[in-house]
Amino acid sequence: MIQNNGNTFKEAIKQKRDSSAKSIKKLLRQRSFVVAIALILTGLGASLTSISFKTGIYFINNWRLDILDKFPPILVLPLFGLIGGACSGLLIKHLAPAAKGSGVSQIMGFLRHKSVPMNLKVGLVKLVSGIIAIGSGFPLGPEGPSVQMGGSVAWQMAKWLKAPVAFRRVIVAAGGGAGIAAVFSAPLGGFVYAIEELLNSARPVILLLVIVTTFIADSSALIIQALGLNPKAGGFDFQSGFSIEPTFEIDFSFLPIDFIYLVFLGVIIGLFAELYSKYILMMQNLGKKWYKNKFVLKMSICGLILGSIYSFLPDSFHNLDKLQKIIATQNTDIGLATLAVLVLFITTGLAAASGAPGGLFYPMLTLGGAIGLIVGSIIPEHAPSTYIFAGMGAFVAGCSRTPITAMFLAFALTKNLIILKPVLISCISSFLIARTFNQESIYERQIRIEVDN
């Protein structure tokens, strides 16, 4: 009887998916021009919001660093954290409560038919509040908010289009993937993420819609950067066109013996990634229990504590972009890399507990890179850089349960094909180890904290 019920449920799911694919194909046949416009505007909107997000963080962060040159960190960083947390919390509480949190779990909740507000207002509040929080020193990344902002833009396009529910889900997932593509300049990473994590679908019509949107987002982001809206522009200019601009130009090597070491690295990071996921979720639950509905107070206190912690740390910790660069280029020793692991482990959990609008991919990459640097440094006559980027991908894979996405994100930082093999080995190892402890990713578990409640 149970087996029959299980088969009936599977058949119902299959029929629903077939029906969704048919409705999307029908929409493409009948209103192909309007759909094309919607995809273009979704990709463009995702790139505009992502670039605006990174640019805003860049300017506030630089302002904070300029003040640090004139006054002691113990005066500047706690004050910035307190005021930034309070301002960001007030915006979210009074304008769009759905804008709090990482952003990824909100999009995943919507795609799983949860009651999650999706509109341009949520996206705009996420944009401004995230800029303030991360720029003020919350150790989070821009990719989570970019996923939610991209999804919000996509939802608005689908609403204007009066599209069927099936198409709305696809275009929202495509908008989320477009946000990843624009932030990391990784169209393949954004495409795979939308398919691997958000939609769990590989139907040709859906693949087509998602890949078009993510590539539009990536290309338009590069062009917008070239127009001067982002001081860190790269990858396109109006004379020579598109070019390959790696974030880090590193030399890699991959020997047969490295296969064993990379599996070992993946196992270590898989264990650590699951521990990290449990810690983040525990901190979020404690934050909800201790502060209940006092969201502004929670963000203010967390900002104050985070600023106080970072005020006692070396200058390299006052700018997480700089810290990631130091680790990626091996411009440090095992001592600082170990300190980075300890500090980011603790402080990102505190930032997540506050409900701050920021993503975890960025600190995950830095954490994984630091662990890879430690492991690579103790292996004689092997390139530590290989282990650094393998560690970056492995940590994301272990937490998000998306090994292919993690591989392409690590690749996007280097644009070097040699790195794909070692990164994939560690990603798969980390993914399998972490999955033995829990089948769900950190974001799937966050849905119960950030969305269901």
C-alpha cells in the first residue's frame, strides 16, 4: 500500500512537471517576443542591482577604512557596526521585513511554494540595507542579496507579463542565478546554481530560459562596469570588447599524487563545512529566541559586538576583500590563515544570527581558501595555490550541497581551466562527506528559520 502511494506521488510530481513544461512552451509560442523582453530586462535588472550593491559596499567600506587611518579601531569599528546595524534594521523592519537574512533561503522558499513576498520593494530594501550592513563591517557577502534582488526583479517581470505560475517559478530562479552570475562574473556558475539548487530541473526549455538570463546578466554587468559605475571594472572595454579578467592570476599544478591529497582536503572541509552549517543554524535559532521581534536591537547589538571583535584584530581583517586576496595569493603564513578560519567561523555566525541582509558564499570561499592554504603549506613540493582554490570550492560544496556550482565559482576567480580538475575532486569529496551527516544544504535548513516562522 505504501509503495503504491509512493508511486502515485511520484507520478503526480512527474505530471505536474510535464504540465509546467507544456505551459512554458505554449507561452513561448504565443508570446515569444514578450518573453524575450522579460528575460532581457530580468538579466539587465539583476546586473544593475548586483553592480549597485557591490559599488555601494565599496564606497562605504572605503569611507570606513579612511576614518580608520585617522582614529583608533576601537573607536571606529564598534560605532560603525552599531549605527550600520541600527540603520539597516530600521529599513528592513519598517519597509520590507522579507528583506532580512541571506536571500537565498527566501528565493528557495518561494520556489517551494512558501508564502514569501516577492516584488521590487523587497529588492530595493535588500539593496540599501545590505549596502549599509556589509559596508559597516558585517562579515557577509553580496551574493545572497543579489540572488534575492535578481529574483525580485524577475518576479516583477513575470507579473507584468501576466505569465502562468510555472513560468514565474522558472524566471525567478533564473533571476536568482543571474544575481550570482553578475556578482562573481560567472555565467556558468549562475546557470548551474539555478538548475542545481533552485529548480532541480534539467528540461531543455527551462535550461534555455535560465542560461539566456544568466548570460545576459553577466554580459550587461561587464558593460555597466566599463561605463564606470564600478571602480573595480574588468572584463570589457569599448575598444577591444570582452576579455578574460581573472580576479586572481595564480599558477597551478596538478600531479597524480595530488588526487589523494585533494580527497583528503575535501574530507576535512566536508566535516568542517557541516560543523559550520550547524553553528550558523544554531546561532540563528538563538538570535530568534533571545530577541524575538526586537530586530533593530538585535542588529544593533550584533554590529557593536562584531565591530568590537574586529577592532582587536590585524589591519588585514578590517577589509574582507583584502583578507581574501592575501589568502588567495599566499601572501601570508599558516598563523594568519588559522586566525582567519577561527575569526570568520565565529563572526559570520554572529552576523547570520542578527538577520543581517548578506550572503554566506563570500565568507565560505575565504574560509575554504584559508583551510586549503593550511593543508597545502604542509604538503612538500606541491603548489599551495591549487589547494587554496580547491578548498574554496569544497567549502561552498559542503555547505550548499552544490558541487558543480562550487567548482564553477572557484573557476570564475581564476579563469584557468587547469583548476577545474583539482577543485572538482575536493568539491565531490566534501559534498559526499557533508551529505552523510545531513541530506539538506544549509539553505534548505534555513528555510525553516527564515521563511517558515
